[in-house]
Amino acid sequence: TVRINITNTAGVHDFTIDEFGVKKETPVNEPVVIEFVADKVGTFEYYCSKYNHRMIGQAGNLVVEE
């Protein structure tokens, strides 16, 4: 189980990982806990799915190892 704590400090954003069915809004200045089971091994992109945010670099990688 993976638990990620996020506090968005500006703008309209979300947190998305397609392969694990994660899509959670991150309202400004509200702590958000995202929890999911990482049951696949590999490198998975997480990103903000709001208009063009992914394209301008609001993304990263989650690496899951055995």
C-alpha cells in the first residue's frame, strides 16, 4: 500500500496515476491523502490532468520494485 500526502499551495490541480486508477482532486491549502495498492512492478507516470499541466511539466515517475 502506498500513501501519499499532498498539500496544493496554488492553483487548480489533481494527482493522477492511470495504471493504478488514481485520480484525486487537490484543493488549495487542504491536505489530501492518496492511498492505493501498487500491485504492478515498473515505472509509472503521475501527473496533473488539468488543461496542459502535464505538457508543461507537472509530472513525475513512481518506481515500484519487488
